[in-house]
Amino acid sequence: MITMETDLQRRKMADDSEEDEDLCIMDEGDLYQGDQDMVARKTTSDAADLWTTLKKMLFVIGSAIIIFVALRNSLTYHLQHVWGASGNFWQQQWDRILYTFGDDPFVLMVYGTTVVTFLVYWGAGGLYTLMDVFNKPAFLRRYKVQPGTNEPVETYRLIKCIFWVNFNQIIIGIPFSMGAYYLMTLRGYDQSPHLPTFGWVLFELIGCILLEEAGFYYSHRLFHHRLFYKRFHKMHHEWQSPISITAIYSHPLEHIISNMGPVFLGPLVFGSHTATIWLWCSMVYLSTLNAHSGYHLPFFPSPEAHDFHHLKFNQCYGVLGVLDLLHGTDDKFRASKCFSRHLMMLSLTPPREAIPDVDPNAKVIKCKKL
Ligand SMILES: [Zn+2]
Ligand SMILES: [Zn+2]
């Protein structure tokens, strides 16, 4: 009886090992079971790709506007009806700021913008940093774009990052804002004590988003040129798996040309009100903090594209993705699983679990016997 069982087991093991020999060892670049989507996507035309990206861009802008409108309306509603604030809530807040800090346009533009962006950066970025330093709450690690990285973050690198970010915000940022104020005054801008209408703010924000995309994409690509990369942009790429506050961890010259410059284009073109500039800068900082966070959280815009840029260096230079598609600088990204995950997750399932690197249900591809 024992002998029979052993024979059976031996035969089964022999069958298994024969089957193993039939399996291919895949070389890099070969088709593997997780690549079926990638092949299907490659057969689509450039026009279809462009349309898909445009739709995604509209979705991103649309979502941002809807969230902005919803937040504004619900905040206004709650403040007015629950806390008894009066009808013109936002104007009242602006009046209060003018009453407290004065209505000097220089102070509001230069120091006001610096303080507002500083608070937004370290408020939101600080929360992400706490997650990275203490590695808690543990369940959020399931949402990591690059699992196993910065868990926890190295102290020395973190301190170096905090130092340079502060340097850029204060030593570089304040003189930049002074120059910006001078240019805005030359151009002429809205210094009225009355806030612009909601519709006009929305219009300006859309213009700012598009101008920033162009400014950031081309200046960023320029910094990847071999003449400039090593001296300037390499610093930002020290973080192959970024954390939130590395968003403006960059060479000061790059911070001026590629970070602050493109953000300032919109307000300069439109002659925006200082309050609109505060709102726009806060939106930009929240967006770039999320893009560098290393976490793809549910109901947050996808950070996959810029994270992929840090991982692979020569892909996904833009923010919205349209210029990357037009210039073909996102081909590897589009052929990766990261692209399949590049969407706002509307459920609590982590993107890496919803769309795993290798599909567990896919059939293993075998080589034909010659
Ligand atoms: Zn770069
Ligand atoms: Zn970056």
C-alpha cells in the first residue's frame, strides 16, 4: 500500500516537473500574462489616444471645479445656516483680513501669499510627513504607489528636504513675490476691496491651469536636457520614490523657472485679484503635494503619472498629460500597469489590489514545443 502511494506520488511529481519544463522563462520585454491590456492598447490610434487623454483632462478639470463649487456652496451654506453667518460670507472674510492686516496691496500680495502658501504646504504636507515618519496608520500603506519605499522615511533625507523647501519658500519665494508684485503693478491688476464674481474666478482658474501646464511642461523638459539636468534638476530627482513635501525640494533656479514661474503666468495674464491668487496657489500646492505623496488614496486625483516620472526619469513631464501625449513622452507610462491605475479611485480598494501587476486570473502563457 505504502509502495503504491509512493509510486503515485513519484509519477505525479514527474508530471509536474515535465509541465514546469514547458513553461517559458520570460526575458525582459517579452509578453507576460499581465501585458494583455498593454498590447490591446497599443493597437489604438493616436487620435483615439488623444481623445482619451482630452477626456481625462476634462474629467480632472471638471472634478476640480465640481469639488470647488460643492465645497464653496456647502461651506457657505453651513456657515450661514448652522453658524448664523450673514449672506455675503466670503466678502466678509476678505473684509476681516483687510481690517486685521491692512489693505496695502504690497503686503497682501507678497507676505499674504507667502503665509497662505506656507500654511497650506506645511498643513497638508505635514500630515503626509507624519504618515511617512511614523509609518501609521498601517492600513494606508496598502495605498502606496511604490510599496516598501519610505516605510519609514530616512531622517537625514527628510531634514535635508525640509531645509531646502524652507529655503525655497522664504529666501527665494519672498523676493520672487516682490518681483511678481512689481510686474502685476506694471500690468495693472484688481486691487478692489470687493472680491471678483464667482464665475470670473472660475474662468481665471481654468486659464491658470492651462497656462501652468504649458509653462511647467516645457520648462521641466528643458531641465531634463543634459546641459541642465545634472547641475539643476538632479536634486529634485534624488527622490526616486517621492514623499509629499519633496514637491518643491529643488534647486532654487528650478524653483523660480519651473515651479513659481508657470504658476504666476495665469495671474499675470488676467491681472487677478490677490484673493484669487491665494486660492490658485493653494490649489497648486495641494495638487503637487498629492502628486508627490507616494499614496494613491481613494477620491484623490491620481498621483501615478508624476510618481512614474520620478521612477523612470524620462516620462510624464506635464501635469495634465495632454502635452505628454502630443509629444509622445508618455509611451512607456501608457504601456505600464501604472497607467491602468491612473484614475481617481471611487472605492476604498487600493489601486494595486484593484489592478495588480500580474493578473492572478490570467492564464500562464506556455511555449509551443518545437
Ligand atoms: Zn523631472
Ligand atoms: Zn517631482
